Amino acid sequence: MQSPAAAEIAEVSVRIVRYSVDGVHCYGELEASGAEIARCEGDPFSGMRPTGEVDKAGDVTILSPLDRPRVFGFAYNYVSHIDETDREVPEVPVLFMKPSTAVIGPGESIVYPADGELVHFEGELVVVIGKEARGVKASEAHEYILGYTCGNDVSDRVIQRRESAFGTLLIGKGQDTFAPLGPVIATDLDPSRLSLTTRVNGTVKQSASTADLLLTVPEIISYLSRYLTLLPGDAIMTGTPSGVGPIRPGDEVEIEIEGIGVLRNPVVAEGN
């Protein structure tokens, strides 16, 4: 029987998956049927080499496609989200970072904090950097992209607003489990017009296209790399469209992006 996470990975030409089997963590390429994974040595950044072994997708645990990455986030990068928050279009990109400990994979639980009052989901396209990048032109950005995955920028709005009032932002975005990623890294996608859908308990909450991004993926990479060095395995959350809303323990959140698949995570109360 195929695992839910493996069954919900979309059809793309190259689907890199990180998974655990028999206590071993490895990368592989998910075959077209989604039923089998060609196991590889190495990783997508230093080079993947097929071992000749094939694992049944139903017999493995799909992990976050990135192991403890740096996570960069772009806020207010869809006009629709700016409108729903009653803000002006920012004069410069609004950025934040999430600690690597915030990252979880498909099927893992988003932990609702014991003192949480208002925690939101945010479905986002995530760019995975493939090689070191500094001072990259937008026209050359594609050369530094390994691929794309789904992300959920989970946010504690009460803490976020308190922090933002003093010009900071860390705990509101960076708590453990607040950065689900997955299920695969899709390497052959055009990020300019991908459909993005977020569902909570099966009900559609967000439905948009990446065509509505204010800063496009190439512009995002060019802007970041102008000021800092991007590293292989960095994850860039590109922003969320309108429709963000609350989650509670017992909910199940799905982020689906065309060409990538479905990232599904339950929400549990802290301590459970």
C-alpha cells in the first residue's frame, strides 16, 4: 500500500525525494508511477548517483526534502495578501528567516503552541537553491535553482504583531514545526504561472497563481544575492496569496502546487 505522502506527489519529469527506509536517510528519484524510488548515493547538491536499488514508495517515510536548511521568507509578495492585511505595497522587499529547527516534512505534525492564541497557515511556493549564488542577475537566476517544493509559512499572529511593532520578527514565524516543506523537489518547472491551493480539512482556503507574485522568482534570487551569499540547500519562501486563516489542533492542512504535489500536515496541541 502506498503511503499518503508518496501517493500525492504530482507528475513532473524529475522528482527528487528525501526519505527514510530501514533507519537509513537517503535521496532518490521518484519514478513516474509514484510507486517506486530509485535510491541514490550522495545528495542533489554534491551529486546523486543511482545505487541500483529500488525502494517501494509505500515502504518508506517521506522526509522534508531538505535537512536543516536556511529558510528565507518574503512577506507581502502578493497584492491580494497585501489587500487583505490592509497594508501598502512595500517600498523594499520585506524579509524574515526561519530557524532550521522549524522545518518538518510531509505527514509530520505542526505543533500548536500551548500559549498560542491565533496561528495561521500560509501556502507558498518554495525555491531550492542548487549552488552558491552571489550578485546574480535576474536573467541568470535559473542557473542557481535546483528546483521547487511546497511550503507552509505557519505564523503565530499575536507574537508576530508584537514583534513587528518593534521592527523584529523571529518567534512569530520561527517556532519549531512552523516550516513544513515537501513532498519533493521538482526540478523542471516554470515558476511563473503555477497554481497554488491551500485546504484546511478539505475546504479550499487559498486558490491563486504564482503569476500574481510581486517579485518574481528570478527577481527574488537577484535581490537576495545582491546582499548575501545564497548556499546550496537554501529554501526561499516566496510569499503567500490572500486567504490566510487560522488553524487549530485536530485540523489537517494541505498545500498543493501544480507540478509538485501535495504537502499535508496535521495540527496537534503542544504536549500531545
